Amino acid sequence: MPSFGPGLLTAAHAPNESVSTEAIVQAVKMYARTARSYLGG
């Protein structure tokens, strides 16, 4: 199953789910690049 976000897919929405700050920063950069590409910038 594909995933497009921070953290591990196998731990998503589990009681002890956690995401590192670095994973969030990487996701923000990925979202920004995707939006820029989609919007032609």
C-alpha cells in the first residue's frame, strides 16, 4: 500500500504511533516540491 506522509505505514494510527521531527521536516519539503511541480512553479 503506498504512503505519502511522515512515519512508518505499519505504525500509522496505532496506539503508540510516533513520528520524528526530521520525518515531519522531510514530509513538508516533499509536499512543497509536489505542490510547486503541480502548480508549475
